[in-house]
Amino acid sequence: MTGPGPRQPGTPLREGSPRQAGRPRQAGPLQAGGSDERRTGYRWVGCDRCGAAVQVAKFSPQHTVVQWNPESVRACAEFTAGAADGKPSALIEGCASLRDSIDRAVLQGRLEVSPP
């Protein structure tokens, strides 16, 4: 007898699964309103150092969400340097140059801080 197999990315956890235990049941944005309104806050920001383009949302001065894609990871000078040292990109904390570019985008009004 075989089980349902591994959970696919983006699918909800099953009720009663170990990672769900003890958590209150909440409706996600797609369940509650039919769409994820947070996506409207994402803007493309290019790194001033290497030109890597990522999607960014700022939900507060401290909360920044960066969506990397394979092309931006390959273009990033800091990720390339980390990879040359043998680190997988998932273990590289981030890119200081891109962080500076994001801060400049906020100061110049190209990226808004919009609470969820």
C-alpha cells in the first residue's frame, strides 16, 4: 500500500500533519478572497552593481520580500562569488549590493512600503 506521495510545492499541508499540529486553522489569501492581493505590491528592482533583476515587496521598513529567479541568481555578482567558493545559492545569506539598490528604490519612490 502506498501513500499519497510527497506534497507538491504550493499545496496546503494536510489537516493534522505534524507541521500543522498546534496551529490555529487559518484561511490563506487564496482561500479567503480568491486572489493574493499581496502580489500587487511586487515591483521589479535591478541591482545597481550587476543588473540582476528581482521582484521585491516591502511590507514595512524591516520586512522585505525578494523573489529571485534562476537568471537573477546567475547574474548576481555576490551569488557568483559565493558559488565560486563552493556555496550553494540557497546557503548564501543575500546580496548587500541588491539590498542597497532596494533601499535606493524606496528612497526614490520606485518601490513603496505597503503593509500586507
